[in-house]
Amino acid sequence: MAEAYRVVIVEDDADVAFYTKTVLEKRAGCVAVTVADPFLARAVIAEFGPDVVVTDIEMPGMTGLELIQQIRADKPELPIIVMTAHISVDYAVGALQAQADEFLLKPIGASDLVSAVTRLASEGRLTEATDRPRRHILAIGAYPDDVEIGVGGILAAHRADGDTVTILTLARTRDDDTITDSQHESLAAAELLGARLFLEDLQGGDILNGAAVELIERVVREVGPTTVYTHSPNDSDPVHRAVFEAATVAAHTVPGFASFQSPSATIDFRPSKFVSIDGHTDTKLALLANYASQADHRDYLEAESVLANARYWARYGDGATVEPLEVVREQSDESTSGLTASDAARP
């Protein structure tokens, strides 16, 4: 029988702490301990050796976001779940930027809590069992939904393989876009994927003028990615091309670097790697479904269109559905059980 998952709960509200502990012990068979004082949490974590940490954000003397930074300094790979009663997008994005693996809104349903803890604990143990260090993936898009369209399936495969995923979106809306829900939609997609999110507020003109380089450099320093995915230079959208150029400068030290296909990619888009996303297409479609405000005027978000494109590229790779990449440089251990790839030149 597998050893029970071990959980540390950092929560100063005694009732919430009791509820969380009881749910995890009774419904998930976990061994859980509670810590009311966040200043004691690091010592408890070091002694108890949890599979997952669950922490509140608002606590006396220290915020949960500050605690996450301390935990990451000690145990970079330890899964962390943030609980909060705050519902603002900026607050939630702050939690994801602080490297929380999951963001749960109070009052938290027992099934949501159990699902998040068991999933993250299982992924963490799988990573340890395979004796392979996590890869750290940074996906950079100009606008909301760019990353999910280009590599949504690949990012889902990375998460299933135990890798960390960070999404950097440089502009919250397109310059000609009056939609105001995109930041909420971006947050929902990142939560579904279990990704860290940097949602910036540049304008298209800022990106064209080179403002993205310094921003991307800052995120690269903070995240330390082993692979970067971003737009292709073979794209009719000048902002997409500018993002590629900025990323090549800002992420020049990252071992792996590849470009994904956007709906505005030109016929010069020539992928050299074709990654099977079999088993992850439902997740990709679910990610794109979060962008409901975009669907009426962007038909490439429709499920049939997405799947048709993935089936088209499958002729060059393994599997029934594929996402294509133009590889600039590739990390030596990129092909693993959770991310299979076929290297071939497009005819």
C-alpha cells in the first residue's frame, strides 16, 4: 500500500484549519498537521517532510506570498496550494506569480481541496520516483490565449510529466480590443493548467518599441526556465514577431528555445519538431474554452478548428494529434516519457 500523503496546513483561523485537516484526513487518507504561526512553518516543513503545503494568504505578521518565497528557497519543488477569500484578479495573479501551484477560493469545497492535494502530491512523488529533475517551462505570448493556442497541449503534457509551467502574457488586451474579461480568462486558464502566471499590461506599441526585452529578462531571472516557447518570426502579426525578437535577446542563456504556431503564422512557418498531444487535447480545448469573450470573433478557437490543425500536423509526427515547433535550440533531455517528439523536416 502506498504511503499516505503528508500535508502541512498553514492557517491562523482555527476553524478553517480544523476543517481543512479533517477533510484531508477523512476523505483523502492524508496525514496532516496544522501550523497557526507562519513564522514556525519553515521549521515544521523541514521536520515533517510534507508532499504538499496548503497555506492561507492573510496571516498575522507574514503573508502567504512571503511564506511561499521562503519555502521555495528551501524546497523549490515542493507543491504549494494557496487559500484565500480575496477574489480580485490582481490578488490571484500575485499568488500565481509567487509560485503557488494551485489557487483555491474560500469557502473551499471538500472535493476541490482533495482533488488539488492528491493531484499535486501524486505529481511530486512521480517526479521523485523517475529521478529526473523538473524542467521549468516558460511560455511567452503577446496577448491572452496566444500561448494556449500554440502550445496548450504541450504545456499540459509538461504538467503531467511533473514539470513547472509559467505563462508570461505581455499585453492584457489587443490595442483594438474592447474586451475587458481577458485578465479573468487568463487567470482561469492558468489555474486549470496549474501554471504560474505573469499578466503584464504593455501595449502593442510598447512591444514593437522594445519594451518587452527588460520585462522578459526579469521573468527569466526569477523563473530560471530550461525551455522557452514563444511566437515565430514567420508570422504576419508584427507584435508577434517583436515578441520573438525580444525573447531571443532576453532568454539567450536558456538551453531550450522553440517557436509555436499562431493563427497568423505565414507559409514560411517551418517546424522541425512535432510533439504528440494525444491524451491532452481535452485539456487544451478546456484552456481555450476559458476565453469565451474571444470566441465570437475568433473562429480558430472553435474545437473543430483546433483539432483539425492538430490532426494535420500529425502526418509529420507520432500520434493522432500534434503541435508543431520551430526549434531554435533544444535541451538535451527534452524527449521524455511525458513529452514525446518526432524530429523531422517539413516537406
